[in-house]
Amino acid sequence: MAREAAISDQDDHPSREEITLGSILAALADPHRRRVVATLVLAPDGTEIGCSSFGLPVTKATRTYHFRMLREAGLIGMIDYGNCRKTYLRRADIEAKFPGLLAWVVAEAEAASG
């Protein structure tokens, strides 16, 4: 289903101009959230992934909290397809504001996994 046919969260996340380094760093402070971002960075641009597909070892309420933190920081966007929500990386916005940040997230994830 195309993003245009779904309900976007455009009013629920900051514009590119509103994204701040402090909110990005706060969102990336948690290893679960860094894992989500690293997974999205490694996926082809435009990929949408269901929140439960990341396999985070947390409760549904905690998972919801983590995705809200990422969305409010401006790292991800979410699309509501009715019976499911998909997450996508706001790659262009992050690269425009903080060039190289996403590469750092991936490098840190790869170093941690050995």
C-alpha cells in the first residue's frame, strides 16, 4: 500500500527545522532505540517495517514508548495502515541536519555485535 493511501503521522513528529541535536542524542541514548535506527539505516531507503518486526525484548507498552521517543526526536516516521503501523527512517532529514550521524549509529552497532 502506498504511503499516500495510508494515514501519516506528519502532525505527530517535528519538521526538519525542529529536529535538535539534544532530542536526537536523547533518543539514541537507549540501546534498543539505536538498534531500531541501525536496522532502518541498513535497509533500503524508503523501507517500512512493522514495530513488532524489530524483535525488541520488551513489553508492548515499552516498545510503544521507544518508538514514540524516536518519532518525537525526528529519527523515524510512522504510517498507519489501519490494522498495522509501519516505521520508516527519516534518512534525508537526519542526513541534512546531522551528516554522518547515521553512519556512526551503524558503526557502533557493528562494533557492539563483534
